[in-house]
Amino acid sequence: MKNSISFERVRAIAFGCIMFLSFVWITLLSVCVFILWDNLDRPERSFLAVVLLTNTVTVIMLLILLLRKFRVWLDAARCVLLLVIHIGSAGAFAYWSPEFGYTAESPEQEASCRMITLSVMITSWFVPALVLFYSGGLAFFAHRRSLLRTIQEAEEAEKVWAQEEAKDQYFSPLSPATTNWDRRASPLSPIAPAAMNWDRRATLLPSPATIGFPPEAVLYIQQHSRNSFKSIYRNSQLRTYAVPELQPVPPTPTSSRLSKPVPLRMSYHQSHMY
């Protein structure tokens, strides 16, 4: 079953938005980590590294999905994987963020570190939200696709069943009580209207059994049929066939010198007789 063009466009737009957001988020986190690396403690550095790795994997995975042929189960598996790693990293970062310690030399640096931590905790939920939105659309599309496939299979099965039933009815043997005209007048026959018109004309015409002749007409018909039969029989007895007479064949002359008979020239009529 072919995928709709609208779904392909929506899928490409959703993947493009997720990849763009992940790429921007990777860039900002890299700048913040580079600037505030000395002021962050070890747990905070570890969580930021995990967030960077998660967004990098997201960009690479979605790019591979866009380049490969679309398959529902493959997209569903990758979306589940992305949801697990994004929600897991964002939840762990939100849970451990209040316990982070900052080694800042001034209150301004500590405030900037806390602001960065809060922004990371909030924005880390954007990508999983987009992935979750796409997963819901993918589930709806898969359900609709399976429903349409079921409907198409049911329609095809019904068409095949109707064709087989029509063939069975058309080529089924005639029963003893069914006449040829009744068979031709079936709705599956292409000459059904002609057969129906013939039946209508047959009902309008009187049958020979229902026609009543006067006695004089019956007697005249009987006498005329007897006389005509006698004349035909008499003519057949008197008829002679002319048989062509066979001409006598003259004797074959012989030569005085030779004992062999002299060959005669056959006429055109005799040659054709042989």
C-alpha cells in the first residue's frame, strides 16, 4: 500500500524541526559548557555531557530515517528509543539539579550557573515533546492504514466472490424443468432482452391447440393432402431414367506380318469413359 504524499511531507517537516532544534540545542550547550566548565561540579558536567550526546544521537538517527525507505515499525522503534533516552536524561537532570554545587568566585557567576541549569532543565523537554507528537501521528497513520487495508481486502474478496458466483450461475447445467428460452432470459445472459421479447410475443400469439377450425375446412385439408400424395406417388412410378446405349466395339484388326494386334486410336468419348 502506497504512502500518502501529505504524510510524507508532514513526516519530513517533523523530522526537520526536531533535528534543527537538537542542533541548536547542541550548539548552545557546547558554548555554555566551554564558558562555565570551571565553575561546574562533576555531576553537572556529567549530565550536560549526557544531554549533548542524546541530542547528537537524535540528529544522526533522524537523518538516517529520512534517507531510508519509510517503514512503520522502523519509525516506531526509533521513536520509542528517542523517547526513552530523552525523557530519561531530562528527568534525571530535573531530579538531580537542586543538589548541584557551584564553585563560583562571585555571586554573579553562581547566578549565571543556576540560570544555565534552569534553562537546560526546561529546554530539555522540547525535543521529547516533538518526538511524542510525531509518535502519536505515526500511531494514527498506522491505525488508519491498517483499517484501509482491511476494507480494501474485504472489497476485493467480495468482488472475487461475486465474479465466481456469476460464473457458476452462468455456466451451471440446465435443470430438466428449465427450457432454453428460460436459460437465455436469465439476467446474466447478454441476450436477455431478446429472450424476454420472444416470450412476450409467444404469449400474445395463439397456440395451435387453442385454434378451432370448421368441419368443412378440416375435410378439405384431408382430401387435398390425400390427392396430392397419390399424384406424387403415381408420378414417381411412371418416371423413367434414360440409360445411354453402349456402342459396340469394333474387332481389333491384326497384321499379316506381325502377330501383335495393331493399336487403335481411341475416340475422345471412349478415352474419357476409361
